[in-house]
Amino acid sequence: MKIMSEIQIMVVEDEIIVADDIKSSLISLGYAVCAVVSSGEEAIKKAEEENPSLVLMDIVLEGEMDGIEAAEQISKRFNIPVVYLTAHADEETLGRAKITEPFGYIIKPFDERELHTTIEMALYKHKAEEKIEHLNRVLRAIRGVNQLITREKDRDRPLWEIG
């Protein structure tokens, strides 16, 4: 597990005062903040450049793209976990957000303990999912090798034995 100072978090928040408050909370918790951006478009660009450990994403943002659209692209393209940090908890927004499979959903105003706990759980879950995916790749490779070995053994056997 990374020590907290190695954990790079990107904050996506369009209200400057709120963004500064989130950044201060993260720093006081021992995290590094690699970027603070205010739009979905900027978030995608910075995620590619900075490759943060985690993204804290507001839902309502400046620009054409909202936080849900940006989170979906960041998750799919860069495999970076996203935690929503938003004032919006209505059913429609929650339903749209769930589809992106976020690693957390924090309602503003938040407290530092909730922020810290959610970040740590999200990072742990993401790491566990990466391990599972790695093991699945290894198992698929082993299965492929076993199939090749079986074909080669069958090739050396007389046709009447293969049946």
C-alpha cells in the first residue's frame, strides 16, 4: 500500500472556495493534490497527464461536460477510481452516477473523517480489483497454454485414438 504522501489526488470542482477547502482537507490528511480543475474536459486532460491515484469529482461543473460524463471517461480510459463529492443527491443524479460505478459518493458538506475513510476504501477496492483482473489474465494465459499442449499431444496420437 502506498504511503499517503505518495497518493496523488485530483480535485474536480468548479467553485474555487470549495476546491481550496477540499485541497486543504486532503493535504491535512496527508494526501498530495496533483491538480485542481474546474471542468470535465480539463479533468480528462489532467487525468491523462498526471495519472492520479484517485479523482474527487463534483457533478455540476463548468463547460459542456458534467462530472458524471467526465468520470465515466476517466474510469474507462485511464482506470482511475473516481469518488463523487457533490451536493446533489436526487434520485435522477444518483441513478446516472451509479451507472459509472464510482468508488464512493460523498454528499457536501463533508467532514474530513468521512473524506479520509471513503478515499482509503476506494483505493483499497481499486487495488483489489486490479489484483483480480491480473489473476484472471494469468488464468486465461494458463488455459491457453493448456489448450496448446492438448492440441500438440493430440497431433502426435494416431487418429483412431483421438475419437
